[in-house]
Amino acid sequence: MTVKHVRELDRVVIRFAGDSGDGMQLTGDRFTAETASFGNDLSTLPNFPAEIRAPAGTLPGVSSFQLHFANYDILTPGDAPDVLVAMNPAALKANLPDVPKGATIIVDTGDFTPRALKKVGWDANPLEDNTLSAYKVHALDLSGITMEALAPFDLSRKDSSRSKNMFALGLLSWMYGRSIDGTVTFLREKFASREAIRDANIAALKAGWNYGETTEEFAVSYEVKPAAMPAGTYRNITGNLALSYGLIAAARQSGLPLFLGSYPITPASDILHELSRHKRFGVRTFQAEDEVAAIGAALGASFGGALGVTTTSGPGVALKGETVGLAVSLELPLIIVDVQRGGPSTGLPTKTEQSDLLQVLYGRNGESPVPVVAASSPSDCFHAAIEAARIAVTYRTPVFLLSDGYLANGSEPWHVPDADSLPVIHPNFATELNHDGEGERDFWPYLRDPETLARPWAVPGTAGLEHRIGGIEKLDGPGTISYDPNNHDRMVRLRQAKVDGIAGVPDLEVEDPSGAARLLVLGWGSTYGPIGAAARRARKAGLNVAQAHLRHLNPMPANTGDVLRSYDRVLVPEMNLGQLALLLRGKYLVDVVGYNRVRGLPFKAEELADVIMEEVGAL
């Protein structure tokens, strides 16, 4: 009998890769769920093609799911996989450049035919030459073993081979001490009405586990102990799910019904799907015929006294621009969620980017100021959504809430907050006349709150508070149509002052453990994790590095300029060509250094650590 050894590790990065129809996203998601239940800290990176069913066996059709889990706090999905599970030649070739020497590769040999190899540009079989000599390779006929395990089931050869992802999941679950009980329950529920498929997938999952337990191919399994985390209730959560929950929480904390007007667009569609499940919380969802109708409906809902929300990505923001300007003019609450993706135009629908910052700030006609809030991690999408709602409702303004494809589809453990700890948002609807007119009181829809400069929010149907709305400029106070030049100048400045004066924006906090750093690394949005991990590496190498992160991009924290000017050099990594750097140079006259990549992928920690070391060395 083979003696199995258990080796303890502090962290592991696993990447599952195959055709977009091989179930790699499901496989990764189930491994992630069990890892979260075990108590590890984790971060994930799903990566898949835009096509619903990309060409099988081709490099563009490869879908992958990377998971980084550890017994300590981690910030990124990992730079490179320690283990690559490749289900065909295309998956192996597409991902091999990312795999470091000495890493483990588990490859399904079932499809390594001359035709499949030629399709990806290999003249010879890499399993039979020296292509993989630098790696620990386990070449297994996963497809064949799976079909053999499922022989007792009345399934076609094609249907049996589809379960090879569950066999691989079972094998990796054994290798890293993950339970499969949760996945068994999941499969029973998912395929409750298709008993043959249900039983076959469960059998394949268990066969994979048993294969690892009994074969001589794998003499070692690995243990990654749970991470030490603050006490509380945790669950694994994606950015889109966290953002959905944040919107629901904001609606409950404000006492407003939530209305979502949305047109499906990758990678934001999951927010529409999720919110449509929560009617019991007073959520109404409307799938519109186009982007313009979606935001128009959301703005109309806000006029009617609801928390109006619309979700989209970069191309949709361009289409919604006129209605965003209308919301600025009407001065009504509205949340525009922009889950950014690669552009321009259709661009890279399933890949991440940070290239919409200037668009959401300035992509409208006229002086049209809009607050901008950016989430920094999948779980932070929850809190960013509540903050966006607080600003929108309190200041009667549209607010852009920025996420991106990396945050939307990635996941991490979320410390579920106590509902009592969430901020209360006060709509303070207008309920009575507010102005002393000539001999009688009347209602002025643009009579502003002296602290917030917000105008009254009068719900239609409130007796005596009837008023006119529209995109034509209004007279300050009475709200009647006005073409007076001085009034227009005043209204433009008031709308800008209202945004500039938003209260509750905390000072920019700097993490500078040594207190002696001369370099500040400043980020926004999803660069939070890679910058944090890179700074840790640089400090471990003995360098003094400070880091800070912007959540509020308009208005920025009041101390931003002072922070920037207190360091000899400021480095700003962005997944664009320098949009935040441009803003910082123009606003604060600080010559920041940009580090810019637009590859559709998040930064790697090692990559940023090298840049940090170069910048410190140049001081």
C-alpha cells in the first residue's frame, strides 16, 4: 500500500484551464467555495472569452480560473500558478508562459491528437519532447478515466466526458484537503430534475478524490491551514454580488424602495440578475430595451421618490451621458454603476480595465459635475455602494460608482457587517411649503439647504408642492425657466460647489510603517490589492515605501494635495494610459510618475514591486 505524506504550505495558487465549455468557471467556483468554508483567506481571478461558445480547442477559446489561498491575509489572486490544470493542448499552450519553472502541471492527455496539436501551432506533442522538462508533470487521461468511472451510467460518450471537470475538482480537492460535501449538495440541487447528470457528476467528483487517495501518481497531499481573521460571520463574495447587497442595504437604510433600470451588458449583468431575486426587500428591476431607456426609467423612479439605480459598462456610459446631464440639472439622486471593461467601443467585454475615469468625470456637455466613488476590492463593493447612495440621497445628485471586471467577477471572504453598524441615510423629503411669498407661503423647488446646497426632494402628489422639472436652466430658488446670464452662472457655480462641498469624505490615509519613505505609491479602484502586495514585497526587501488609495475621486479628500507634496516622488499605477495622473498633475501641480498597462489583466505584485524598487533607487 502506498504511504501518503502530507506537506504543510502557507499559500498556493491554482489555475484551472480548458475550453470555455469545459466548466472551468464552475470548477474554480466550487473549489473556492470549499476553500472559503475551510477558513483560508483567498482571492480569485476568472478569465474567459467574450463568446458564448468560443471555438473549441483554440487559443482564443481558453477559459481559466485562478485561485490564491493562504493561511494569512492576501491581497491578490497571485502572480503565477503553482499548479496548472490543463484540460487540452490549447489550455496548456495559452497558460504555459505564466507557469514558473518547477511548478506542477496536471494535464489531460485525452485530446492530445495531431489535429488538436496542429490547431494551436504545435508540430510535436509537448508531452513527449522536452517542452515540459522544467516542470513537475502529471500527464493523465482524465477524460478516459472519467468515462471509465461513469461506465455504469446510461450516458453517451460525450456526456460522460463533460464530467471530467468534476473528476479534476475531486482530485485537486484531495490534494489540498478540501471537502467535497458542499459540491455534492450543490450538484444535487443544480441537477435535481436530471438524475442521470446529477449522479454522474457526483460519481466523477468522488472518483477524482478516490483516484488521488489510491494512485501512486500522487504520493503527497498538501495542507494549508485556516487564516487568522477577526471574529465574525464570513462568506465568499464576488464584487457584483457585494455591490448588489450594498444597494439593497442602502435602500433599507434610507427607507426608500430600490429601482434598477438596466440593459444587460458584460460585465455588469449579474447585478441585474441578482437584484431581480429580491422583490421581498422592495426591489424592482426593469430590463430596458436599451441603455437610454434604462437610465431614463431610473431617473424617473428617483423623481417618484425611489432610490434610482442604473448599471452598465463603458459603452453604456457613453449612451447614458445625456440623461446623466439631465439628472445633474434636475438635481435628483441617481446611482450610475459602471463596471469597467476593455475599450474603446466593444473592446474586450470580459477583460478588466480602468479606462472610464475621465469619461465619468467629463463625458457630458456643459459644466456637469458628478461625484465619483470607486470600489477597491470585491467585498469593498458593498461599502462603496452604500457610500454612493449616501452622497446621492443627501446631496440630490447623480453619483458614478466605479467597479471593473476584475472586481466584479473576482471573489474574496467578506466579513458580513452587523446591520446596526451601517450608516442611516436620511432622504428628508419635502412635505410642506418652504418660502414666504407675497402674502402667502409657497414652494420653491430650488431653495437650497444652506449646509449641503441640496434642493428639496418633493415626491409627486404631495399637496401644494407641485413644481416644474426639465433640462432647461432653472431660476435659483423658484425653479422657473430662466435664460438670465447671471442666473445661469450662479446655478453652474452652485452645482459645482455642492459637489465640491460633499461632507463625510475622509482624509487620504497613508500607510508608511517606517515614517521615512520618500516614495508614495497612490492608486484607485482595483489596483488596491496589487499595490498593497507590491509594497509588502518592497518593504520586505528593506525599502521604505508609503502607499495610499483613493476611494473618492470627485471630490478628492481635502488633504490629497498636502499628502502628494509631502513625498519626493509619487508613483501612480493605473490600468489606463494615465488618467488619474493627468488629474493629479492638473489639480495639485505635482509631477507624478505614471505606470500604465492596458492588457485586460490586473497588475502582478512582482511587476509593481520591480517598478517600486526602480523608483526608490532613482531617488
